Amino acid sequence: MQRITKADFDHMQRIDEELMHRVLGELEGLDFASFTSRDVQAALQAKELSPVDFAALLSPAAGAYLEPMAQKAKRLTQAQFGNAVCLYTPLYIANYCVNECVYCGFNCKNHIHRGKLSMDEIRREYEAIAKTGLREILILTGESRSQSSLSYIGEAVSLAKEYFSTIGIEIYPLNVDEYAFLQQQGADFVSVYQETYDTHLYDQVHLSGPKCDFSYRFHAQERALLGGMRGVGVGALLGLGDFRRDAFAAGLHAKFLQQKYPHAEISFSVPRMRPYINRTDHGPNDVHEPQLLQVMLAYRCLLPFAGLNISTRERAGFRDNVVGLVATKISAGVKTGVGGHEEQEKGDAQFEISDPRSVREIREMLQSRGLQEVFTDYIRL
Ligand code: SF4
């Protein structure tokens, strides 16, 4: 196992924590059971949602209002994005991790097959992905500074520029100067998921590793924007704790970021707990599809401009129904092991996928629904 030292924590850059305190402050005293139909109807009429309106749309009372919420969300999505839906694929270039997250197959205590691609292997993966027509890629590593160093990730990003017009990264949180370095190498987007905004639960499920530092993770998006990144992704792992509270906090996290950095392209992801290595049962907080849809619709009503990604954790039928309605980006041709697009996977997968369709099949689905598949919406000068 890789050792974590005090220096790993000392290295963490601290920035103003005002945003985090605002989000956590909004959670205090929040009681979703107190919302009524009247609160939901008022929220549906609101032009801009207040935190209270947003909470109403996430409450159990809004479960009976999915249809009007969907109508509003569709209007907002079409007004901002038209019929366009962006396609991308994730590529795991490594799966080493130093964190002990009890809910994840990559957990450093799990005995899984670990691996890391060489630059030659990464190039072959990029070539195979680019051949499918995709021009947007999300590079993932697991979270290990020693195995997936900043320079290794920088090299992979720089290489990706030869094949892709938009490059996202989902790696361990960095300091501002480190994000600036990756932005200079060609990275556009940074996704970091807080997993849960319940600080007590956060401590219980992150047993060791740098991820134990809630605040450092919370401020990753802000440091990325200060480092010059064009956009950031926000999300909670729905089902880990109380999904309504976590969705509420993630929504406000995004909203406050947007207010503070109006130029930033903000997006949401809505990962749900999935079966993974060493966990095949169901958890007490599991989120079902109507609830997942409710969260997505509430996000759209809160932030009409925000991108909303739908991953292959979800089954094909659900994904097909949310693109155009509320989701603006969909993954295709996905592998969640290390590599696997061109060569044999070099490491185990993080979670099971539910929609194995190829890029061609996803394109056909979008076309059949009158949607326009978009491979690139950005020109690198
Ligand atoms: S959730 Fe992320 S940080 Fe935690 S064990 Fe999995 S890959 Fe590592």
C-alpha cells in the first residue's frame, strides 16, 4: 500500500472558505418533510429559484409533480441548449488510489488489479477513441499522486490535444498552480465530486488518505477556476447519505460558484451508488429512477445554463429519456477499466456500467429522437 505522510496534508493550499460555510449553513435546520404542495407549486412558478424553492423541488412533496417539473425543465433546456447533446467518453489511464473510501472498488484496501497506461498505450487508446468520431474526452486516474504524478497527467493531457478539442480531467484535487499547469497543457474542465456534504458521514466513509480533508476537496472547483480552467463539474454520490440533502448542497455549491465566477461553465453529474467489487447488495439510501429524475429536474430549474451529464451508470432507457429533456451531455462507448478501448484492460473497473452502447448506437438513438449529436462545441486557437 502507498504511504500517506503529513507532507501530503501540509501541501494542501487553503483558500477563502466562505463558499463552503454558506453551503453548510443552508443545510442547517433544513427539513424536507416540512414542504407542502403549495411550496412546490410556488417553486414551479418562480423565475429564479431561491434555496427554499430549490429545496421544495427536492422534497418528497415534489414527487407528485414530476410531470410539471419535467415540462419546465424541458423548456429551460431547449431555450439554453436547443436540441444539441454533446458526446464524450471517459478514459481511465490508471486506477491506483491512496484513499480508503468505504463505498468504492478502487479503495486502497481492496485487492483489485491495479494498472497504469504508458504514454504509448494512452496514444493508442486516444487513436481508437478518436476513430469513433468523439472529440471530447474525460481523463481519469484514481487518486494517487505518487502513481499518477502531475507530470504524468500533464503529459497525457498534452497528448490528448492532438486528438480532442475538449479535455476534462477527473483526478485528485490540486492546488491553484497545479491546475494552472494542467490548463496550460490543454485541460479545459475539472470534475470533483464531494460524494456527501454531510460532514459527519464524510468522516465515517473516508477512513484514510488525503480525501479525509473535506474542506480541501470542497474548494477544488474554485482552485481550478482560479488556475484558469474553463469549467468545473460538481456532484454528490447520490445514495451514500440522504440524497435530498446532498443534492441540495451540490446544487447550491454550483449556484454559488456560478455567482462568484460568472464566466465559468458549470456542470452537474448525478452519480448514484452502483454495485462494485466487494459490494453487490443494496444500501439503505439507494436512490431509484424517479428520485434521480427529480434531482436532475430540480438542478435544471435551479441553474438553466448548467451542463448536465448522464453517465453509463444508468440504463439505456433512462438515459434516452433524459437527453433533450434535461441532460445535455451523454457518454458513449464507455469502458471503466484501465484502458480497454484499443487493448486489453490493464486494471479492474471502478463500477459496473448499465449501458454498453457504442458511439454509433448512441448517435442513432439521438437522431431517432430528433436531437442533434455534437462532437465539439469548442475551437482551440
Ligand atoms: S472514490 Fe475515488 S478517491 Fe475514493 S477510493 Fe474510489 S477512486 Fe479512490
